[in-house]
Amino acid sequence: MAKRPKSPGAPSGKKPSVPLSKFAQEIRMTFGQNLRRARESAGYSHAADFARVIGLEENRYRHYERGTAEPGFELLCKICQILDVEPNDLLPHGKRRRRPREEMSSPPSRVAS
């Protein structure tokens, strides 16, 4: 039985790509650079070796380092665990931390004058 050609409006099974904002592109690029540095610091000199450790195809992992894709939450947690880093170490703007909650909830101490 011959296959019918798809109609021009038929879905192809892939999600349509939505252009990323400049901010989203910056996040991906910075994440990729930080990921590469963390991988190399952890002793994985080759992306292929690290990709095998986390259970990904090398090509897919390289997309993360290039900033053309981003991992899901579970994979991000696995990456952080294996590299022994915090998510904030990989994400841009992650170094800007607010005061701990204990400090925020207690009133500021005043010095008697």
C-alpha cells in the first residue's frame, strides 16, 4: 500500500520553533560556557566522555555547550550532581544571591547611641 503525501498543513510531529528573545539566547550561551568550564574543571576533558556518563548522545550534549539547546530540570540536577556544582554556578546571574531567609525575617539590629 502506497503512502499518501502529507497535506501542506499537516503537523510534522515536531514543535514549531519559536525565535528566542535576546535574553533567552544570552542565558543559553552563558549556561553553555559555564557548563563547559565546570565539565573541564571536573576532569572531563572531552565532551563525549561526559555525555556518556550522563547518558546522552554526544551531539545532544554539545548542543547544551553551544547554547542551542537547554537540558530539562532532571538532567540539570544530574549534571550538577556529577560535576559537584550548584545550578547557580551554571546559570547566568546566579551569583546574585539575596540574604538568607533568617536574616530577612528578623528585624535589623540597632546599635544604641
